[in-house]
Amino acid sequence: MRLWVTLVLSGSLAIVGCGENGSTDPRSSCLTDGAGGAGGVNPSSPFLVDIVWDPLGWCRQGSRNSYNIVVLADDPDTPLLDLIFDVNVPSCSRSAHVGNVFVFSCPNDGPATGVACAEDPEGNTSSRATFTFQACQPGSCEQTPDACDMLALDP
């Protein structure tokens, strides 16, 4: 099922392209201004519940490859479609972003570590969650909790 969802999301990225403004620039300041703690600053803040990563197509250690990274969140007072997501993986380059789905191109020369967050329209931000994924290996924070930090896996 997860593979099917990833394939559908990959197809929508190919059709839609980059972010709403046509760029791959972050739409939110939550990566720099994110709240502390797994539940955010206040009870109205969104909280991240999982991060899923999946290599796209053929993948080989030491060769560049694209990855889907999907951020899942919840918010007590905001519809999920209204949340703004942001992800940064410093060793990789972002090539596309639609909603909570990001595509990064990574060198596959070792594990990659990234940071993710969510923001609601009122400016409430989640905590910044860090995650680490292995080259060419699909996974998620739910499957591998020790690969992630600051995530509300059991809110």
C-alpha cells in the first residue's frame, strides 16, 4: 500500500512540478523558527507524527538517486490540507515539493540526515524533527524510531 501511495504521489509531482510559486524554496520559516518539544509551543501547534522516505527507481550505493520524503502531521485546530511543510536534507538537493511530499536528489555515499517541520496558517510551528535514512533503503520513523528525534509517534 505504501508503495502505491508513493507511486501516486510521485506521479502528481511529475504533473504538478515545484511548489505553489514555481520554486523549490521553503514556504515557511519553521525550520529556523520551529518550536521546542514534541508538541510545539502551544496546544494549537501542529505536531509531526511520521516521516517516510523511499528511493525512487533504481538505486545504487555511491550513485545519485532521488528520494520521496513524506511528512505526516496532525493539528488540533487546523485542517491538514492547510498546513505548510518544510524539509531540509543538507547533503541532498531538493528538486520538487508539493504539500507534504518532497523529492531530494542524494549522493548515496552514506546515511543522510534531514530536518522537517510543519506550520499552520496562524504561524504556530511544530518542533523540528530530525531523521536519518540509509542510502537506497525505504523506511519511516514509525518503522525505525531510533532514526528520528522530536517526533510525536504516539501522541
